Amino acid sequence: MPDGLKSRLITALAGSGAYVIADETTAELALGEPRRIAPFAAHAEQEHHQDAILTVGSLGKTVWGGLRVGWIRAAPELIGRLEASRRIGDLGTGVWEQVLALHALEQYDGILAERTQQLTSRHRALVAGLAEHLPEWRPSPAVGGVCVWVDIGERASSRLSRAAAELDLHLPPGPRFGSPGTFERFVRLPFSAPEATLDKALQRLAQAWNGGAGSAGAGRAAPAAFTEAVI
Ligand SMILES: Cc1ncc(COP(=O)(O)O)c(C=O)c1O
């Protein structure tokens, strides 16, 4: 989101008394070069609007999905209330995870550079694989993050997801990521897996599509048995 739009959004939302929750979990993951971003609240034009903004982040995408450590950045008063309410739900984040997170943060720039390189290459592989296996689909240009939205040309995302599951490929349909009824013409394809896995997953996705999930290709190819690929 361009900085100017962030400022306008904050003015409109915080100005009308709403809280703003900005999820910046993947914001530092650029394709090409790592990028530094200012916390969302830094874009508030009026200082008191900062108190209405909660920025959430996690090491789950930038460092490793197995490291279950995230954070909330907000005004101290709000953090105090969140901390108090959390104690009701669990006993806190494990010490072991917190120590690992601390080590990761000490080497964060290096990790981010490596991760950016890795994701850039995987993104390239995914886009090339799409052009090869599903040339009629239109991936949106991605500048970062860990997934790409793809226009599949018809409202068949849920159908495709079910057909893919039959082939043991688990891909949540587009509407899972929006309000009910939206994104049925889209799929969200993660490119966080290694290149070889992505290629196998795309082959299997193409089979699900051509085997009947995409009406344009209905009845073309019979699904073969793949077992390893999972998106
Ligand atoms: C935008 C965004 N925020 C937050 C999360 C949750 O991340 P984690 O549970 O790994 O901390 C995800 C996971 O997919 C995500 O895509």
C-alpha cells in the first residue's frame, strides 16, 4: 500500500473512532531486494490517531513457519489491556521459542536477505510453471510476500479446490480469504515451497483443472496419481 494511502486510511478510520489493525507479517518480504518499512502508525498525520492503530507482525513468514512468535505494536495503554486479557487464554509464549526468536532477530538482516533471494527464485519458478502448465490463467504481478493471486478466468475456485483435494493437493479456494462470495474467480498460490515441489503441485493443479474443475477444459485429461506435491 502506498504511504499516502496509508495516511488517508488512518485519517478516515481512526478519525471516525475505529481501531485499525494492520497486518504487516509479510511486508518486509520483497521480491528482488529486501525492503525496510516504517510501522503503519508512523503514517498517522495526527499524532493522537496513533493510539488507534495496532500493527501485527510475526517471524512465521520472514524467518520460519515453525517459529510461532509474533507481536503486536500499539499504544502502551492498549498493550496493557491486551496483555491482561491474554492471561485468560494461555500462559504465554514458550521460553524456548522466545530465545530462538531473539537469536533470529540478532541476525535478522542476513536472514531477510537470504529469504528474499529464496522467495524471489521460488516466485520465478511458480510464474514459469504457471505459463507452462496453466497458460490461460493470469497471475497478478507480485512485488513481495509469499503468495500470488491468480485470475483463473471463471468462477470455479471452490470447484477447483475440491478437485485438487481429490488429487491430494490442498489449496484453499479464493473465497476463504475474503468476504463470503468474493474471489471465486481467483486462487491464492503460495510460492514458499521449494521449486521442485512447486512444479509438482502445479502439474497436479493443472490435472485438477483440466480434469473437470475448469469447465473450459472439462473432460480433457484424466488425473494421474501423484503423491508428494502439496501447495
Ligand atoms: C498476512 C498474514 N498474517 C499473519 C499470518 C499468520 O502467521 P503466523 O501464524 O505464521 O504467525 C499469515 C499466515 O499465513 C498471513 O498470511
